[in-house]
Amino acid sequence: MLFTFVLLVYVLGILSAFNAVMTARTSQGATAWVISLITLPYIAIPLYWFFGRSKFNGYTTARKEAEKLVDEKLQNIVTQTISHTATEDSMNIFDTTVQQLVNMPYLQENALDLLIDGEKTFQSILVGIEEAKKYILLEFYIVRDDNLGHQIQQSLIKKANEGVKIHFLYDEIGSYELSQDFLDEMQKAGIEVYNFHTQKSVKNRFQINFRNHRKIVVVDGKSAWVGGHNIGDEYLSKEKKFGHWRDTHLKITGPAVIAIQKTFIEDWYWAAEYFIAHLQWTPITSKTENKKVLIVPSSPADVLETASLMFIEAINAATKRIWISSPYFVPDNAIIQALQLAGLRGVDVRILIPKKPDHLLVYLAAFTYFENAGITGVRFFRYSDGFLHQKVMLIDNSHAAIGTVNLDNRSLRLNFEITVLVADDSFSKKVKEMLENDFKHSSEVKIEAIEKQPFLFKLATRLARLTSPVL
């Protein structure tokens, strides 16, 4: 009996190793899994089937089904947005490449409001909720049953009682502390509430390593909010552990809202298995601004690694500066090499990360990248005025990106994310001024200081880096 059990475990280990060879996205990951699955199958097999998956089963099919259901509407979107699409002569190679990557065009005639920190962000969102006439779509990674969560909940219930249709989507892992009473109260008011439910079928039972990390609000197909804030008091700097919570969100009014809405609909169809039929799909243009915006959704269901390729192309396209702000810095080798090359060709490369960590392993792993990248001119800064959580990128003086993507393996490969890419000099100037202020509250990491760290600290950073595939 024991022999049969041991034989079965090793056979499963070998079969799992074959699966890793065929499906792992990187050769390093495949090698690590094969060695562990064959040598330590008792430990490695459960870890692999929960954390080794690189593709999200079922979502691609659901996305295609959703697109079939709204095929006519999507064709209308394409037709209606032609007049709002940026012309080829107004775009550079970076623009055209990213357009092809996401199979979506830059859309013009958008107004943008840069929302710095939680108070401005949620003031704007709450005003948007109050002004809703027909429907509200919300999608968040973390939703807490605290003061802010209750305020958002009651605002939504008020609008639902006024006849506004509300659809609320949350990630069941990120919002694992959310009480059923909180959800029940919204559902009693007629609000449609679903969790993203990565494990909703037999084929998906091992997909707990995937997260819906998007933060989206859409009101009436007219305005949308995207950025780093989740729904919780800490995002209003009310958590003593972190103090000032430094984050950035963006409000968009214009045709680009339709592209954000399409992303929400795909997620909703996966979770709820039905299409929301009453939405506004005709682009509503801004009368005050003409910003050029590209919506870049990314997920483990994509054929290509959308988020990672977007970062690499942005770094390669930079001629003057590439400034990146992220709470986590555990990128893959391709991004590190792109940063190194940018530094060698004289680009002002700056990486802004927190001084105060919220994940120890991520904090330690980041140190392993400083030395090699630093010798090519890449500069690293640690933000000290509270906790830095924003996901922002500035490319030269012409492009800025704000969204939900962190520079780590999880965001680049395992999470459902969304980025708003803006090609506009005046908006890029605002982002530049915002980041310059952040650098004033930061200290530069010097290579010499890292080299002087004790052996045990350096060992801890190297060991932490080994966990980067599942961080």
C-alpha cells in the first residue's frame, strides 16, 4: 500500500513536471518547478497546482462569448469611435506598437483629472456616484467593511433606491475579510453583487493564485475612475501602521470610458455569466479637453504578456526620461535589461518605491536589483513620507501611464490589471510635477550603502528573490 502511494506521488510529480515544461512562461520557472516536482514531490505538487499555473482557464472563452453577445454593439463602438480615433501622423512607433498589443486604438476628446491621494480620489468618486442617472459599475480588488466602505455602500444604496442600476464586482481573495452582512445589505437594495470567483468550476479549482487587481468605476458610460486606490480607510491615510498613504487615481470623461466599460463587462460576464444589456455604448466627448488616451487591460488570459511588453516598449522608447513609481519592484530580467540599456544610452531612469514595506519579502527582494541596474545609471529612490502605493510611469515629456500594475511577477503575469496610457504633453507635465514632489520626500538608494550591508542581510535578500514568481 505504501509502495503504491509513493509510486503514485512520483508519477504525479513527473506528470506535473511535464505540465510545467509545456506551460511555464519562463525557462527559469520551468526549471525550478521540474527540479522540485521530481525531487520533492510531496511538497512541490500541491504548491505547483495552486501557485504554478500561468494561464487562467476559462476566461478567454468567456471573453469571446461576451464579445459574441455584444458583437453588434462592439461593431457600433468601432464605427462610432472612428471619429475619435487618433490619426497615424499624430503617433510615434511606441503608440502604434502598444495599440497593436492591446488591439484597441487611442481615443481623443477626453478630459482628465489627476487625483492625488485618497481624499481627492474618493471625493471625486462619491460626486460621480451622486450624479449617476442610469447606472454605476464598480470593480475593486479590496473592499473593506470600514468607514469608507460603509460610506461607499450607503451612497450606492441611496442611488439604487432612486432607480439607478448598480453592478458591483470584487475579488474574493483581496476582499476575504468583507462581511456577508455588508454584501447582503447592498443586495437587498437591488444592487447586483458578485465576486470575481477564480475557482468557480472544476477546471478552475486550483486558480487561487490569480487575482482581479483592477480598480474601476464607470458612471453612465460618461465618466470613469482608474488607479491605485482600493476601498478602505487606509487609502484615506487613516491607518496608523502606514500613516500617509501616497496613491494616485485618474478620472476620465470621454470616449475612452467606453473601452474601460468593455473591460468591466468582460470581467462581469466571467463572474456573473450574463451580459448587462442596459449600458450606454455611444461615446460621449469632452467639450473642454482633447486628451489622447489608450486603455491597456492585461490579464493571465492574454495570449501575450501585455503588461510586461508595455513596460519594455515604454522603456525602450524613452529618449529623455523614464520615471516609474511602484510599491513593489520585483521585475523580470527583460525589464531590468531594458532599464539598464536606457541608463547606458543616457536616459534619466528613476525608480520610486516605498521606504516603509507592507510585504517583507518584496521589500527584501528589491535590494537584489539595485546594484546591477545601478551601475548603468539607473537610480532608485525610497519614498519616506508614509507608504507609496501609486502605479505611475512617465515617458519623456509626452506620455504618462496611471493604473493598477505593480512591477512584480504577480501584476505582470498573474493578475487582471488595467492601465490608462495618456499621450499628451500638458498632462505629462502634471505627472512630472507630481513625481518631482514625491522625489522631494524620498532618499536615493546608494550602491555603496548596499555593499556595506552584513552577509545575513544580503543572504535574506537573495532568498526573498527566489520567491518572486509567487509574490
